[in-house]
Amino acid sequence: MPYVITTRRESGRMTDNGWKYDDTRVAVATLEDARLRIAEDHANYMPRLQTATRLSESGGTIGPLPDGTIIEVKPVSLDALWEMAGSPDDQAVRTVDVIAAFNAS
């Protein structure tokens, strides 16, 4: 089952509702891929990322990290991921194609 990793970082800009966050999302094929991606992207916070290895099949949240970053990992169906990618014209049938379409959007 694919997973979507959403990383929220404070943008440093204040709005009427509080701090503005910049979100980035990336899809990966497996929970293990999510764990590896988080460890690679946030290696400078490795002690705090020990929780990444404890993510369950239902995902979870890591953080806030010392810089305020919050990482959310959520499982998503292939169909939902395809919809979030904007369902490009060519119909993808392989997981890797759907993930690539999502990450390109």
C-alpha cells in the first residue's frame, strides 16, 4: 500500500490565523520506503527520528522536530493517490506509475 508523507514547516510568515506553514508531499510505495525517506531527509534529527521506525501500518506523526517541522505519514489507496495526482490522461496501472504521477504533480 502506498503512503503519503506530508512535511509541514513554518514559513516564517504570520497570517491572521497564526503562523503559515509550507507543506510538501511525496508518495512512496511502502511503509519501509517512508521510514527510509524520513531518515534521509531529516538525518540531522536522527535521535528524534527513532519514532519513524515505530510507525505502524496506519502511519503516524513525528514531531515537532527542534526546527518546528512536523511529519505526517498516511496510508492511501492507489485509486485515491491517482485522484490526488490529477488523474493524468494516460491510465496508470502500476503502483510505481501512480506514485510517479503524484510526485510530479
